[in-house]
Amino acid sequence: MQRQLVNQLSVEPTNTAVWRKYAMSCLENGQQLKAEHFLKKEIALNNGEVTKEMHILLASLLLQRKDFHGCKEHLDAVLNTDWKNIWANLLFG
């Protein structure tokens, strides 16, 4: 699976959907640091536009690495627009 994604990325390096799939594949295989890197690459390709889902996913990865300041930045971004978001509130707790 990852080999196919790498081949797709070599053909379409700006396709954010492929970066997302590659990050999810890394998460399935226990490669959290790689997944975090690829999610940040996807954000860079989206010109910094981040969805709530992306913020929560990155916050959970940063929380696992005990990067509390980075985690708080992503959770604040979600809670500033949607203070009732259950996932952001659970992670914040």
C-alpha cells in the first residue's frame, strides 16, 4: 500500500488527498512521526488552511508525544470556532 502511495506522490506531489492517505497508512503501521510530518505537508499544500478534523488529528498526535504547547495551539484553533466540539474538549481535558 505505501509503495503505491509513494509512486502516486512521485507523479502528483501536490495532491493533498494522497498525502492524507499516506499519513493514515503510516498511522495504521504505528509510524506516528511520519504521519505527523505528512499531515503538516498536506497543510502546507493547502496554503495553511486546516480543517477541524486536521487540527484534532494533529493535536492527538502531538499529545502522544507530550508536545503540550503544540497540542494546545491546535485545540485552541478548534475551540475558538466551535467551543462545544466534543473531541477537542476531550483531548483538552
